Amino acid sequence: MATEKKFLAKALHDYMIKAYLEGELRNAGVSTIQIQKTPLATRIAIRVKRPSMVIGKKGATVKAITEKLEKDFGVDNPQLDIIEVENPNLDAKLVAEKIARQIEIEGNMKQIMRINLRDVVESGAIGVEIIVSGKVVGKGGKAKALRMRKGFLKKSGELKKLIDTAKSTAYLKAGAIGVTVKIVHPGTIFPDAINIDYDKIRAMSAQGDTPLAVDVPVQDEAARFAELRMKEIEKAKAEAKAKAERRRKFVKPVKKKPAYEAENLIKSAEIITGEKPKNMPEAKQEGKPTA
């Protein structure tokens, strides 16, 4: 067998094992499955939400799965390592599956998205995004996507690999609903992040090592950003006001015709036609009198 075919056969074999385990342990909340083959045994590490459902009574479930893997899939001496997920609200796959199951049961998608978004943020996530797409309105409605996000997320580039992304599907009568969840775990450090040690800056300023004045306190990052934003808004308002003033100078004011010009027009019409024009307003006695 060629080398390429060996790699493809191994990948297909691992996929079939993972698909079987995910289907068999669906109620336990499977997060990830890692297969590592060693000369002595094949170690399969399974991270789940509820380990007790995987182990079973006196290890009966684990024993049955091990026999199935060895008999039907040809796995040499399989050894299952069951690992409990510490915080299910920070696992993108578990959150996506949870939202999909809730949509199948309840159907109020916006409320389900808001509740799960709040739970993920309260668990300490730096950023989270939940996307539900499909016929969310109901049968006969147009397909669309509902999106909710909070916090900081990277949307492109190599830094997307630092974001935990997972997808799941909810099956309704109107059609399939896709659920996508993206979570930035607490403690994630992006290479382009800028960290400022304000305590160190204050200490250096007190010693005179920096141009900062001693009596000027260094503001935190949020206050500094708000101050810069207010300055930008004031600058934009001043530019808009100056632009309006310049435009007002170039616009010529409309001059109103005085009353005596209206009287001259009426008299000219009487001389030409010999009759007084009808429906003509009488001129007011304002302005320069006519000759």
C-alpha cells in the first residue's frame, strides 16, 4: 500500500472510531476524543461533561465499549481515559450542542442565545460569539442568521487558531438549524496585545526617569480611551461647525422684491391690455413709492 493510502486509511479509521464513540456517549456530553497508538496499547482520551455515564455501574459501560472497539474496529488493546471537563460553559462544542438541544425542545432561539451568552461571559471568557442560522422564523419563512457576540474576538488571520470554535445542528420540522459557537478562553494571550504596567510608570515618573509629571496621575486604559474618544467627538463637532460656516458664506441670500415693483408690474399690465389684471394681489404700501 502506498504511503498516501496508509495515511488516508488511518484517518478514516480514526474518524469511524470517533463517530462511534460520539454516538454511543452522546448523553454524557463528549467534548474531544484523542487517539494515540503506542507499541503496547491504543490510548483513547475522552473529555466528557458527565464521566459517570461513561464509566457505568462498576465499569460496565467502559468494558462494553472496549470490547466493541477491539472486536469491530480492530483496535489493539484499547485503553480508555475518561477526563471530566472542568467548566462546560467554556467548551465551545458542549455549548453548541446544548443550544441545539434547547432549540429542539423550546424553540425560543433569541432567549436561548442570550442565556447561554451570559453563562459563558460569567464563566470568565474573554470573548464569545453565537450564530444560529436557518429557518429560524418557522416553516415557510425565509432563512436567515441570528448573531450575538460579546467581548473580544479575532475574525481573521493566524490568531483565529487561538479561538475555540464548534458547530452543532438542531433538527426541527421547518428544517435544520445550524449553531456555531466561538469562545476565547480566559488567559488567552494574543501576540499583538499591548500590556502597560502603570505602577512601573508611576514609580519611574516619581524618580524623574520619564517625562511624566509627578503630580499628574496616570489614568487607566479605559479612562484614557474614553478621554481620547471625547476629544475625537469634540474635534468632529468643531470641523462640522466650521464647514457649515464656510458654506453659509458662499450662499447668496434671496432678496425680496419691494412693494413698489409689484405696483409697476400691475400698471404695465393695464397699459398693455387696457384692463386690470384679475386675481392680482394688491400691493402693500411699503418701500419706495412709485412715480
